[in-house]
Amino acid sequence: MAIDDVLADLRAKIEKNLPDGVTISGVSFEGPQLVLYTEDPKKFADDGNIIRNLAKVLRIRIAVRPDPKVLAEPERSIELIHKIVPADSVISNCYFDPDSGEVIIEAEKPGLVIGKHGDTLREITKEIGWIPKVARTPPIKSKTVKNVRDFMRNNLKERKEILKDVGRKIHRECSHPDQWIRITALGGCMEVGRSCYLLSTPESKIMIDCGVNLGSEDKTPYLYVPEVNHFDELDAIVITHAHMDHQGLVPLLFKYGYSGPVYCTPPTRDMTILLQLDYIDVASKEGKKVPYDSATIEKELLHMIPLDYEEVTDIAPDIKLTFHNAGHIIGSAISHFHIGDGLHNIVFTGDYKYERTRLFDPAVNKFPRVETVVTEATYGNNNGFQTPLRDAERNLQKIIKTTVERGGAVLIPAFAVGRSQEVMIVLEEAIRKGFIPNVPVYLDGMIWEATAIHATHPEYLNSELKKQIFQKGQNPFLSESFRQVDSKDMRDKILEEPHPCVIIATSGMMTGGPVMNYFYKLAPDEKNTLVFVGYQADGTIGRRIQKGWKEIAVGNNNTVKVNMGIETIDGFSGHSDVKQLMDYVKKMQPKPERIYTSHGDEKSCIEFADSIKKKARIDAKPLVNLETFRIL
Amino acid sequence: MAIDDVLADLRAKIEKNLPDGVTISGVSFEGPQLVLYTEDPKKFADDGNIIRNLAKVLRIRIAVRPDPKVLAEPERSIELIHKIVPADSVISNCYFDPDSGEVIIEAEKPGLVIGKHGDTLREITKEIGWIPKVARTPPIKSKTVKNVRDFMRNNLKERKEILKDVGRKIHRECSHPDQWIRITALGGCMEVGRSCYLLSTPESKIMIDCGVNLGSEDKTPYLYVPEVNHFDELDAIVITHAHMDHQGLVPLLFKYGYSGPVYCTPPTRDMTILLQLDYIDVASKEGKKVPYDSATIEKELLHMIPLDYEEVTDIAPDIKLTFHNAGHIIGSAISHFHIGDGLHNIVFTGDYKYERTRLFDPAVNKFPRVETVVTEATYGNNNGFQTPLRDAERNLQKIIKTTVERGGAVLIPAFAVGRSQEVMIVLEEAIRKGFIPNVPVYLDGMIWEATAIHATHPEYLNSELKKQIFQKGQNPFLSESFRQVDSKDMRDKILEEPHPCVIIATSGMMTGGPVMNYFYKLAPDEKNTLVFVGYQADGTIGRRIQKGWKEIAVGNNNTVKVNMGIETIDGFSGHSDVKQLMDYVKKMQPKPERIYTSHGDEKSCIEFADSIKKKARIDAKPLVNLETFRIL
């Protein structure tokens, strides 16, 4: 059936299922959604069940848009919105898109704009005709979030064309007589870095992650092999989370011909844009090859379709995607693919933490159905145990207390996304509860911006934090202890007269970045302490200091003496240790039939697969880069 | 380095290595060869070592062609050729190609035109300037061989362009930093039929076989997957032998965009053309879907590059191919791929017989190097034993003797290629030695034509037959006992008054073809005997008769009573039985590191792999359709 016939068919079904007197003026696929145009938006708004019933009958995501003729004037609309919505919500902006009939309402408390079960939203539609979408006013100003939102608002027309194109492709008819499912490993198997997989059926080709292995020579996945090198033939790209080893080369695909959708969670979208822009900025400053430019990142952004956790979404004629919390970093997603009409279910875990952390709930491992799992195996080797998180926190508090009490400063090199925020939450609580003295916590490098993105998406934090933020109104990221270092002047001033404080600064392995400025100044004084909370790779300055080097080169001919205390705290990892990995698999519901290991060195991938076979009695083996595995 | 620079570089090396006074006027890649143009063809002819030395230094196949200005007039040349070549050779034709400077001399005894170590050929060049190529005058008139040769002669210009294009692609520079080798199974794995593999490296993509699984719905390999569906990106196609399940869909690749070389042995080329033309003819007569037309077969023919056994040939920048005898049917080739400069060696066995048969020497299993083997496993299951060949022959003789002596006719349904000729040789000897009475042996269907192709390529028969043909001048295929049935009239005449005789007729499983005419007439009389020498698939009339059905439907409402004797002789298979398969692997030199099984049902592929692991202590597993295996 041609796509227009599919639409005509759907329209007929919809009209049959609409209550008397409710009419639609058109239907259209836009992205994974079916959009209904109506001259009666008020009637749809009146009865939330109309849409719910239709979605159930048609088994498709549905959105309603008003016909332009029924829309109130924007100025009048703003007035009405402010009348309807409680003042507590603190509306900061309203943006109208006449093309979609949507108004984006930016508010500090989006929940109050939405109302109970969406009551307030429906009330707005009834009054003004426009369909309201709600966004959170970032509680900490985030340049990234602002830029992303501005860019999307300035490119609504193009965006709509893209969504229509995607929508028509998703809903094309399946016609292939064969039935099979394959996974091709394109990177990040028996290694960490450059994660990339292809999931394919006779109908569809989905790429899952497309990372870069950052190093002296950035290593790309095997993107030149014929399985993927005609990028325009891919149906979709799915990003499991925003770390560069999972999304760093997505723009490259756009550079070389891809023009389809990129699915990820909203925080992953924002964080991805931040990290990619930083990546090309740093690369160009270091004189390294810059694989793509910012215009390509913009192109990618325009093609990103954010999906919330638990939202079942058609992404290809025969594939539905559902994201679930992975507990690794903000927005990280366990990606569940339902293939065919009940044919097969595959879970790509991406990176996950199967333990409640300060920031996140443990990774989800309950699904309606699952037969095949591709799991990470970073700490999957038989000795991959980690210090318990609570012990790690106590160690950190003790070190800070001791250092501060002797008048010293604590320097923590940290990667901007994930560990920094975890440590921040620990410190906020410790200061609030008086476990450590109330000293300033300076955040330098991209940490502040990454934190702002966390603060914009509190729905993606764990249930306790959400309660704290939404119900008690205490957002730990807004604590007054945190100070953004936003200029060289400020940095110089902090270092002019070192004082008891905590400094969290990038880069995490001391391969450059502001952390080095602090280090050079603080290293000679034994009052101060350097605390490693993340992995230090061989060859980095971080590793040398960790190993006990007492002199570190500075520039060409100078060295700095390392007299400060050096501590390493294990246990802040965003990855599950071997016990958590095994628990995650063993407690998975339902029990899968087959597990592939990846994202770990050779030993970890092999040993974890062996353990799964022995202890969980599930068929398991490691994926191998460049191999294709048939799972059906 | 650009290809023109490569050529300039080669030319410089050649000129440095040429003896004083010998000059070249140009160099060019044509197919896998480097062609030297010279105004001194006589000097090259004088000293055969010049070319041999150059080939050794440059490690490349070299051909010398005269500059047009030094060529004698064709008429004068023919005179001179007849003067130089012994009259015994019986020259039937000379064809001149001014474009290549070659003259093709067709003779009944090509050996006499070549002379000892090529002496006579060189003598010819010295006298006429033209470079002689020798072809055998088919001792039995073969329409296929004539058509193939005519077609090639009529398309010399286009052929030369194709060869130049192929040559430049083969000799392009390797520049990829990665090093890996993969095999993708596209058909014929865990099943028999539609054999198709892709061998790929970062530089090159070689397709090995592209068969069709003949059946009610002809099944194709998985040609639509991205690994191969951009057919123009393939570097080469290699056909291991001429059965339809190995080459039946090669023209389809040309239909959908492939325009590169097809490598196979000369008999495989002729037989392939014969079988493909028959395939589309039968399909169109039966009202089935015809996958390609004869023009596409012609296109394929123009791109075929025949290679003899043991001829090491560059087929891609990083791959050399060498064919070895496989003993399965005429021209069947064990295909050895040398990858990189000593990087890895892979053998694709295709179908093979590891036993000396009436027609062929046993399959070759000694190679300079081999690490990986992909072997057939047709009879690889633990019970895959067959009757010894000599017992099968004795059984056949006995049945014929008994039947003929009681005045009956023996009807043998047989596939045109392979088994028919094997049985013919057995009968020729039996008649010559008086083991069975001297009765006519009628050959009906494509058998005669297939036999003519065998007779054209005696070099591809076993050493004993070659001796018999070349030294004793006894070509068993020319025996007067054999009678070609070339018209309905003749068939009717034979059947008008059935008499003691042997009839070998297609199709082999009695699914149609002339065998049915004989059967209907001979079946009711118990004097006659029907002898099965090949496998009868379920659902075929052959299988029903074999199972003992006493009435067979004829047309719509009639049936024929089966009173004739029904016999089945096991052991004429062109495939190795399980013992021979295991021997082939165990005695392989050198011992390979890894073996993949294919071309067998699931049980055979799995059990043979298991046996190899246990008995030969070599890592082994079955290939799986649609999976990709990394071998380096």
C-alpha cells in the first residue's frame, strides 16, 4: 500500500472512532507521530479520552493540531495563558509556531502549567486554540539549552519537512518475504570506545551509537564497510547516552549523506550537542584533525527526535523503540527494540549502573518481552569488583575534612559529565549536614554547563532527588556553595591566595584543561590534596601522579614539585561492577535467551560471557568487531 | 600512486631488465596481465627467457603484443603458419585480431601448434609478427563452444576495453590502514543450493559463486543485503564450477549493475553458458519467472576471464587467485586465495571429489600455504557413506548385461553434466572390453552438447584419460557406440520398435525432458530396466518410481503402468562421501588453522564440523547464511 493510501485508511478509521460532532480536517505523519489537524481543538481538549482511545485502536502515537483559522492572536493568547496558569509556575517565555499551531511555554515549574493529568494544558487549548508544549526554564542558565531551543525555534519549517519525511518512511509498508534479524558489530566490541552497532532486518537498518575512541589518534568505528557506508540507506540512529564514545561521530554520518532521524532522550540531546561542540573546539585548538564542523552538528540537531523513557515509538516499519533508565549518566538509556509484530525483542543496554546512585535510579531490567540482550562488560572480568559507593563517599568526605581543617585546598580532576555532578551532590549534602566545613566548591571547565543541563532535566534524576526538587523545592545543584569559575581572572583570583576550598575541574585525566592551572599552583604545598575519582589511563599526567611521580614537567623547561597529598577514590564509577552486571542479567525479567557482551576489553567480554553461561545459564558470547551475528 | 604512475614505474623496471637491443613501445594492464607492446616481437619470441625473467622480477603475469606496423598480411601469415606447423595438427581456422596483434589458431591437436616448450609458437611469431593463441577444434561439434568463440571474436574491441578497465582496477594502489579479512555467507550454508559467499578485505570484495536453488520457487542467495547489493562495488566474481547452484544467478548481478570480471576455468565458462541458456529457455517454456535474458548472459560472457588450474593470478590489489582441480565436474576448481603479501590464505573448496574417478583426478589438497578453509559438506553427516565407485560400475554393467540379454532397453535418467559422462566412460570401456554386448548408447537432451564440451577440454580430464586421448589417440567420447538423438523423429524411431540399447536422457529426476518420452513407452514392458544413478529429490516422479509406485500419471487423465525393472545405483556421486571429506581435510598440506563447513543440510554441516574438531583437531564450525565471520 502506498503511504497516501495508508494515511487515507487511517483517516477513515479515525473518523469512524470519533465521537459525534468532532471532526478532523487532515492527517499527516510527522516523525513517529500521526498528527491530526482539526478545527475543533477545544473538543479534543475537552475530552482527553478521545486521543487515548484513538491511540489504543490504531496502536500509534497521536498528536492533535489546530487548523490555523481557529488560533487566537498571540498577544491575546499570552494574556489568557497567564490567566489560566498559576503564577507560581513562573512563565518566562511563550513561543508561537503558526505552522504547527503549537505554543511553547517555558516555565520554572512546568508541572503547574501541565496540571493534574494535563488538565491545565487542555484548558489552555480550549481558550486559545493553540496546542501548548511545556519546557522548563533552566534554573541555572545553560547556554547549550538556550542555543538548542533557539535553533529549533528558528528552523521550524525545515524541521517540519524533516519530520514529515521521517514519518512517511517509518510508516511505509512492509513487504519483504524473508524474516531475519542481524546485529553487525562496527566498533566497541572486545574494546572500550567507538561503540557502534547495526541492527538490521530485511526492511530496516538501525544504527545504535556511533562513538569515537578518543586518544592520540581518534579511532572511528568501521563505518566504511558496505553494511553501512551508504549512509542514506539507514533508517535511524539511536544514541544510548551522551558520552563521546557513544555519539562522537554521529555528525560524521550527516556529513557523508545521512539525513534521517536520531533518537535519544532530551538530556542526551542537549549533552551531546555540548560535548560535540567542545570536541571540535578542542581538536581544532590542539591542531588535530577536526572530523566535522558546527554546521554539521546543527544539521544533526535538526534531525534529533527526543523520546522520553518508557515511550513506545515506531522508528521503522517493523521496529518499535522504547528507552528505559540506564543509571549511567543523565538521559542514559537502555534501548529496547521490538521487531515485527511480536517477532523478537532485543535490548541494547548501552552503559549502565545497576545500583541506586546519588543521581540516578538503578538501570531498568524488567521488560514486557526480551529474547536477546547486548550488554556492556566494562568491569565484566572476574576481578571487576569496585568499592561500594557509600564507602567511596565517606572516604571523600574524610579527605576533604582533613585537608580543609589544615587550611588546604582539595583539587578533584573530573570529566565534565557524570562524576562531577555525583561528587557535587555528595558535597552539597555533606556541607548541608555539617559533615564537612562550609567551604566554597569551585567548578571550572565545562562542569558548570553540564550541571545546568542536569538542572534543566530533573525528571531524569532519581526518585529521591526528584522529590527533593519538586516537593521540597530544594535543588542541590542550586546550592550556594557552588561557584562557577567563568573567567581567567576569577581563576587567578582563587589561586592568588589559596584558601580552604574544593575545586572540581576538567580534564578528568589531567591531559589539559583548567585543572592543570590549579595543579601547578597547589602541587608544591603539602597542605593541599589531589583526589582522583575516575580512571586514569596509561600515559596521562594523572596516571603518572597517581603512580607517585614527584616532579611533573610544566611547559618546556620547568617542572613542578608534587608535595600535595595524592588520593585515589575508587567506587564513583557510572558502570556496574562485575557483581552488579551479573545481578542485572540474572534478575532480568523475562529471562532472555541469548546475551552478547561488548564494551569491555577482551578479557572482560570473554569472562563475563563465560560467567553468564555458567551462573545465569543463558547462552552468551562476545560480539566481535566486523562480525555479523544472526539472531533470528 | 595513481595507476598511470604504477605503469610508468613498471615500464622503467622492465626497460632496465630487458637485454640490449630489445625495446618496448608501451605497457598496459589488460585483465590480470601486464601487456607489453613491442616492435620487436621476434626478439621476444627468440628468447623465451626474457618474459620469464620479467615475470619473476615483477611478480606479475606478462603478455607481449606486437606493434601493428610489424604484422604480416593475414593471407601471407596463414601460408606461413601452415608451413611452420606440422600438418598432423590439422588446423581448421585462423582468426586475426589486429587490435591485439593476436592470431587464434584452431587445431585438432593444439599441442603440435605449441611445440616443445612453446618452440613452434615462437617460430610463428618470428615469421609473421602476430602472437599466436591456440584453441582446440572441438572433436565433437559443440554449438556452445562455437557460439562462445564466435561471440568473443565479434566483440574484440569491447572485450579489450573491459580487460583494460579490469586491469587498472586490479593494479590500483592499496592504501587502507586497517587489516582484516571477512567471509559473509550469502547462501548455501546449512543447506544445499544457491551457494554464495563474499570474501572481503578493506581493499577488495570478491564474490565466490552465485547459485540458484532450483525448485518450485527458485531461491536466490541473499543478494539484497548491503554487503553486496551495490553490485558495482564488487571487485570480482569467482565461479567454482558450472552447476546451477553455483553460478545460476551470476547474470542477475550484471543485470543489476555489476560490470567487473568473472573468473572461472575455460570448461566452466563454456558449461556455464550452456546451462544458463538452457535455464532461461526451460523457465520461459514452463511459464516461470525468467530472471535474466540471453543478452545478459552475453554480457557476462564478455566479462569472463578464464584461468587454467595452477595459474597464480592477481584479481584485486591485495588478492591472488589460484584454481586447482576439484574432481567434481569438468573444470570444477578448488579456489585458493592469497591475501596481502603473505598475510593469509583461504581455500574455498566448492564441490569436490577426493577420489580418482573415471573422469577426474582426486581434488587437490596440497597448497603452498593455507590457514582457512571453507569446505563443502554434502555427505558430511556421520552416516554419509557411499558405495565404492568400482562396485557401482560393476552393478551397472551387470544390470545392462542382464537387460540387454533378455532383449530389453536400459533407461538412465541423468543430469546432463557430470554423471552422464561418467556413465558414458564406464559403458565405452565395458563395450570395448566385451563386458557388455555392443549395443547402441543413445544420448538425448543436453547430454550430447555437454559431452562435446568435455571433448573440447581434455586437459581437464584425469591423467589416464589424457594419456589415452593424447598419446594413444583414443578419445572415449568419440566411440561409435554413442548416438546423439537430435530430433523428435529420431526419438520416435528408436521407440517405434524398442530394441536392446542403453538410453541416457535428461532430466535426472524425471521432472520433465526427453527421459519422460522414453519412460512412457518402456515402462509397461518388464523386459526393460530403469536405472537411477543420481539423487532423486522428494516430490519428483523419479522419487515416486524409486519408492515403488506402480502407476504414474501421464498428462491429464492417463496413467502408465510401471512393469519395467527399477534399480538404483549408489556411488556415482561427484561429491566426496564422509570418509573422503575427512581424508581430504586430514591430509591437507599444510594443516589449516580453521575450517568452515557449508553446502550440506544442517545435520551434515554441524556433524562434519564436529568431526573435524575431534578427529583432525582443527578449529571448525558451520557457516550460517547472513552471518559474517572475521578470519583475521
